[in-house]
Amino acid sequence: MGSTFSSYLNFNGVRHMSNTYLLEIKDLSKRFPGVQALDCARISVRPGTVHALVGENGAGKSTLMKCLFGEYKRDSGEILLEGRSVEFMNTKQALDNGIAMVHQELNQVPARSVTENIWLGRFLKKGIIVNHNEMHRRTREIFDNLSIDIDPRQRLGALSVSQRQLVEIVRAVSTNAKVIVLDEATSSLSDQEVEKLFEIIRTLKARGCGIIYISHKMAEIKAITDDVTVMRDGKWIMTDETQNCTIDSIIALMVGRSITNRFPEKDNMPSEEVLLRVENLKGACPPAVEDVSFTLHKGEILGVAGLMGAKRTEMAETIFGLRKREGGSVYKAGDVKAENENPRQAIANGFALLTEERRSTGIYKSLNLYFNSTISSIKKYHNNLGFLSDRKIAKSTSWVIDTLRVKTPSAKAHIGNLSGGNQQKVILGRWLLTDANILLLDEPTKGIDVGAKYEIYQLIIDAAKEGKGILFISSELPELLGVADRIMVLSNGRVAGIVNAKETNQEELMRLAAKYN
């Protein structure tokens, strides 16, 4: 069963003419109970191009793509693929017709191998027996040609988030798709991995593939896309060639207003009082941190930078008790030892952890906003008789919705039905409702649009002004420089340096990040 890598990057039937479209979505509408998610939305994708689809969280981007991919049934409108009207009843039909989608939230089977996840739903067979060797060979071939150093036989759950993201992208490539939708595909990727993805995209473009690129990262939009469509409140706002647009003009159309400053004023005043002291922290099992020491002051925002594999998440989870410590000590205010052997102890000690992967470790997707907003501080909502007070819960949930500008039809809505960015806002609000004074925020703006990011930054600064200490982990160096007071750089699980945010730059941070690699 011979095959070549090019067979995964080629397809027939695309006419390379400037006046034809590979994909057209016309006047598509979709309504959910209590909300009009899409209102005559549209996008037209030329063959051999990358088309950016941008908008605030809740603008309808993912809903539009799920209607295309057969996950949702549209109420009205038309979808044309190579001039032919189509309506896919499920994702298999979409894949069979050359439409592939890499979701913002990974839908994988961690207990199975990398190879099985790539061929899930379309296993190759020899007679009636699944041909694991052939699937492995083809997977290895694609990885080799894309210079991806992942063992196809490895269990998927053993990989990092960024490696799992690359696996999902390879899955889309392996389907020989005509149209590939990348929904926040770089949210967990390092700069080097982003450039690798761009190389894959350029190869696909050269084969005539159409790429729909959903991202909140404006620099990427300008760097890789040919066309851009802006959506707002479920409606089409504008389509133009990317070269004709500036970042500021795109943002203004997305949010419906001009944003003059990317970051709020940093008016928090860190004090000399230490809220958190970590000494010689060492993780019990790999991937683990090694000899990490730092202090976090009252009213301070301490940024945490590092490349993929720097073990920033592992450090936060070890401090919070999600991972066991092999050595070192954690002290809270007043040099009080905080064992934090588990999250329950950590919460009792005044710690809060906003996890990087909100879908798998942050939200209760089948439950409403009342539950998701208040579950971490549930003891606060008992009345004098010991019963939960619906009035108190409703008041706090309303505070989360109003303060963080959560787009939702009501507090009764299931959080799983909200956009990723709005889910993130609810989780952040959940921890702000607790009595925690040490906030461990792991990628709090991941998958958040530029308008909402500003609001998240302001909430972080406001929390610091109230005397809380914030450990702010981020892969985006500009936001660390724009929000943090000091920045700690991790390199391969060790502290490479701690610098003043006002006195450093991206180049110094990158040099420190590579110190122990």
C-alpha cells in the first residue's frame, strides 16, 4: 500500500481562477434558545488562500464553522463547495467531502495512541482487521516530512498540550481536505511551533487548499492570511484583502469602537510584604520543576515566561497541590508554611488556580453559570439555616456576568454552550469570588479576543490593587511586559532569571528562556 506525503497535500477539482470560490457560505442564520447566534453571516474562500475569520468572543465564528462542519444544523442560508450546494448532517459527511476542522478545544482520546487519534473514525483495514502497522507507517511518514518529533505509537495523553495541538493539525492534513478550518490553532504553540504550522499552511496553499484561520492574534493574521472577514454579534461586518487592512482597523471593526491603548494603566502598588515565598521547589515526577525559588509580594503581578517545556504549568500545579512535591517549601503571608498537599488545602490556604485547559480542567460544561461561578466558594452561600441561598448565588453570578461582560442569554445557560472566551471569563470570576489572596493564573487570556483581553488585564490589575498577589503565566511576551511588575523566566524547569518588566525587553526574555535548554 505505497503512499507519498504529497498525496495528503493534494486534491482534484479546484479551479485556480480569481473569480471562483472554493467555498461560499451565504446568509447563514442559526438561533439557539434565547440567543441569535448567527444572523445572515457569510464568508467566501478562494482556492490557495488563507482567509482570516475574526471577531470578539461570542461573535459567532465557531458557530459558523460548526454549521459548515455538520455539528450544527443551520436555520437558513446556503453553503456552496466548489459551486455545489451542500449540507452536511454530521462531521463524517463533512470529512468525506473534503472539509476538516481543528477545534479550539481539542476533541481527542488521551488513552489511545497518537496514530489511533489521527485515524479515528477512518481506521485503515486489511480485510476486516484494523491495519495498525499501515496507519503507523503513514503517520510516521507525515511526521517525518513535517519535521515533527513525536512517536506515533506513544499514548496521546502523555504529550504536552502543544504536542497534542500539532497532532490534531496533522489529523486535518492527513484527511486530504480541500478546506481546513484552524480555530485558534496556535493558542498552545511556541514561536517555533507557530512557524512550523505556517510552513504547513504555505505547503497547503501551494496545493490549492483553502484555509480558514480563526485567531485573536493580530500579528499572525497579518503574517499568514490573504483575506480577512470580520464578524460582530453573529453578523458579517466586512471582507477585504488583508494587505488593505491595519491591525487597528480590524480591531475597531471587531469591537465596534476604537481601542487606543492595548493595556490599562498599571496603577497597582506592590508592597514589601511577601504573600508567597517558594524555596527550592522540586516536583516529584517528570515533567518536574527543579530548585525553583521566588517571592510574590502583596499587590504585585509576577509574570512567568518560558518556552514550551519550561514547566510553567507544572510549577503552578505543584504549588497548588495538583502535583506532588519531592522537595522544597511553600510559605504564605507571615512565613506560615503552606503544605498544599491537595487543591482543597490550597484553597483553604488562600490559593486559587485558573488552569490553562479550561474545557478539561476548568468548567462543568453541562451545568449552568450559577454553579460554575460559585462552586469554588460554595460555603459563602449558606443561609442561617444551613441551606444554600439562591438569592446570594444569583447575586454573585450576576456580578460575574456584569463585571466580566460575559455574553450569555442568561445565568441558567450551560457554560458549555458559551464561546471559549466567555467560559474563561466565568472561571476567572469564580476565583475572584473566593477569599484567595494568591492567584495562580495559567494563560488567563488564552483564546480571548483583544477587547476582552483588555478587560481581563484590568481585572488582574484591580485584584492587585486590592492587595492580592498574582502569578501570571503567559506565552505572549508583550502582555507580560504590558501587565506584569516583574517577570520570572523559567527554562527547562529552572529559574533562569527574574527581571523588572520596565527594564527588560522581549530579546532579553528570550535569551533567558533558552538558558538551560
